[in-house]
Amino acid sequence: MANTRKRKNDSRINTDKLPDVKRINRNSREQERMLSFNSTFQDLGDFLVENDICNYGETNTKQKILDQTFSYIKDMNEITNDDILDLSNMFDENYNYNEMNKISFCVSQEDAVDIVKNITRIWDEQTGFSKIPNFYQYIDGNSMNDEISNLLMIDFRDIFDLLDYVIDWDRFLTYEQVSFVRANAHNFKCLIKNDNVEYIVWELVGPIYERCIYKN
């Protein structure tokens, strides 16, 4: 039997608790700026694909879009690597390049609520709609090692404080959903506790995280 660590009581997320967020408009200036930033990349990717410069698979990350864009500019204008270096020096020295590793999850709080509902539906299905859902931590950090002795049962309510550990809550989520959960861990905890739910403001932008790879 796997190791266990769980608590009693119903700990499933009840999305009925979510307020009518259509009346809430709390996007920060930072979120709005990042949405514009990501829209620019989306426009670049669409241009590259629509003009047969590359296929969709070569524009599914910002780094690939940048690579393809620079390649296109070089080919069309016979720009040398030295020219590219001069162009890069035009960027503000204080520019935060970590922003390139962020994505926008959606454009509104209403859309964020839809994401939450989709994620909780996936978790409900994964845990058999249990009133006391649990996930499994891979003790050695290897998500491919599914030996019983390597699995520790984790109460659903604890996973948001244990995101640095390998736990299979992300098993059936997309990387966008995984990134959303990590960016909104505090909000998920408030939702579970029914704590000031009406004041929850979901993060619409956050760093990119990939899910772990598990055995089928």
C-alpha cells in the first residue's frame, strides 16, 4: 500500500462558489502590458504561418517565433549577423528578458473562471469524483518511477503548498493549465477554503511551466 497523508472532510473544489466576475475589472497594468506583449508574438506567429515562411509547429513558443522572425528578416534583407548584433544593442538594457518566458492564459476574469472549471473537471475525473481527492507524490522526484514504495498519497488541499515536488496533479493538464495553477496557487487555496472568494482576482499572465511525463 502506498504511503498516505490526507485529511478528512470534503476538499473538492466547488466552482459554484465563484462569483459573477463579469462585474469585476481588476486587471493590473502589468497584466494588460503582458497581454499586449503576447498579442504581438501571436501576430508575428500568424504572419509567419500564413505566408508559408514556416509551419505552425515552428511558432508554438516565443523563442521559436523570434528565431523564425530573425531568419526571415535576414533572408529578405540580406542582413548579416553583425547587423543582428547591432539591432539587439538597441534594446533597453533594463528590459526583463524573463518576460519572454511568460504566457497570457486568457484576457478576462470570466475566461479565467472557465479555465478553473475545466481544470477542476479534469481533477475530478482523475480522482474518481472523490469527496476527499488525493494525488500521488513521487518521493524520489522521478515521475516515471511508479513503484508503490515511491508513491506518497497527498491530500488535494496540500498540493498548492508543494508545487516544488513531483506530484501527479498535472498528469492530464496542458502546459497552459499547469502554468495557470502555479500562477494562481494562492487563489486555489482561497477557493477551497471558501475564503473571500468574491475577492479572488485570477492572474491572467504567468511563467511557462511544463507538466511532468508519467507512465500510462
